Amino acid sequence: MLRVNRGDEKAVVASGATCACLLKLHILVNMLVPLPPRDRELIQIMDSALADATQRAGEWLLCRKGCTKCCIGTFAINQLDAARLRHGLASLEISDPQRAARVKQRTEQTVQRLSATFPGNPATGILAVGEEAEDRFADFANDEPCPVLDPTTGACDLYEFRPMICRTFGPPVHAEDEDEDTLGVCELCFDGASDEEVAACEMKVDPDGLEPKLLEELERSTGTSGNTIVAFSFIDT
């Protein structure tokens, strides 16, 4: 028989509740497709690169909580990003069920609004490929807010699990389809900076090419490939 002091009763109850929550989280996460073992390493590499670029940029970089320009308009993410978001939502359902419910509600509403004109397969959320599909996507839902964005606080509800493109928006980075000498930068940042000052703040994105290796590993294990968008990442979750 367990004996506790009267003053310890709340602690015992709280401990039991914590264990129950952890067990539920364990069950939820294990129902999801597991992330590649080195995904945490990738996140650390990217976050370290962002912190370094942010320090070098100083006042040139205006990114902050409440600035949501990069959260408006749909953007393509890969299956690794999508899997990470699903893990984030499962975690949020334990730590803050009400906030998770709001994310799911916004997601469902977004999917309903966008399904009719989705430039791909709305049942799977996979974007179509090819020049025509890219043209359609360029004009698709450019005023649509990301469903993970809290419209009241201007904060990302799944910030720790956000896609890679969200982790690189702001500092100068080389775009995949751009010339080697071209740096992309948020139009709100580096106002008045010279080309040399911008170049000095470049963020080195995934220098060892870890992300495509992990993406290939995940797609091979799930049999699902192709890009999607944030709202459609949560289909059937």
C-alpha cells in the first residue's frame, strides 16, 4: 500500500497525470511514420546556421514574432517537412490540446477552401509536377495564411517543427534554382544594405547535403513522395 503525507497528495496526482500524458504522447507518436534518426541532427545544423547568420546580420534582420509576411501564401514543402509537422501536432495535442484543436480547425478550413483549385491531387495533398503545374501553383492561394499561424498572436503554433523553408526565410540564402552569385533575401530586411553587406550575412544552408539523404530515406520507407503544402500535410491525422 502506498502511503503519502496529506501535503504530498497533489504531487502524486500530478505525477500520475504527467505519466498518463507521456504515455499518450508515446502512443500518438508511435502511430506516426517515424522520422529518420538523423533528423534532429539536421535541425541542429539548420538552427545553428540561422543563429550564426542572425548574429552577423544584426539590425539588418527584422524577423520577429508577429511579423507574418512569410506566413502568407502557400509554399511547397517536402515529405520530411510534412512528417515533422505531424509529429509537432501530436506533441501539441498533449501539451496544449486547445491550441492543437485550433490548429486542426484552421487546417480543415484551409483544406476545404483550397481543394477545388488545388494544383495536384487534393485527396493525397501531393502537388502535381511539370511546367504547367508550376504555373498553376505560382498563382495558387497567394493570400492564404498558413494554418499553423496563430492569427491572434502572430506566432507559429508548431515553431519547433516548422519546415526548412521557414527556417531559412529572412537571411540571405542561395535559392536552388538561382545563379550561384544570386542571394535571395526577405524584402523587409537589409533595406539600404550594400551587396557586400548582404553577402557577409549569407546563411549556409545544409552544407553537407543531409536533408536530401534523409528525404530519400523517408520516402523509401513510406512509399510516398512529392511535395505538398502545410495544410494538406495533416490529411487523415
